[in-house]
Amino acid sequence: MSENTSDILATHKPTIANGFRLQFEEAQDTWVLLYPEGMVKLNPSASEILQRCDGKACVSDIIKSLETTFDTSGLTDDVHAFLTIAREQHWLTLD
């Protein structure tokens, strides 16, 4: 069953799931998510969100950080949509 954005709460604290590692690949000049079977090359938006998924920051703090860093507002829906996809792909856990 697919999860929707309402399953992700502002108080959840996402973290990279066991078996995955987020790192910057200099050779490709991009962030990647490594796992035993391969690698996911991340776009800039995805990498900015995942870098903040440290298990300490809650979703609302991640959104505020992104909005401050990029001097914008209204990122809630986009962040929730990405977190939903990342969770469905088992890249993240939510505490």
C-alpha cells in the first residue's frame, strides 16, 4: 500500500535508513545514495533534503532550513512529496 504525504508529520525525524549511505562523489560532482546493490544519483533538491535527514531535525525544521538557505517559502508540499518517495524506496526511516 502506498503511503501519502499525510503519513509524514511535521514532528517526524527522518534519517537515512540502514544499508544506505549519503555521500558526495567528486568524480561525478554530485551527491549519491549508496547501497549494497548500487547507487542513486541525486538531483540538487533531493541531496539538499537528504543532507538534513540526520535523525535529529524534524520535518518542520528541515523545511525551515531549506526555506532559509534558499530564501524562499512554500516548500512544505515539495518536501513532503520527496520524503514520501524516499520512504517508499526505503531510503529513509521516520522516528
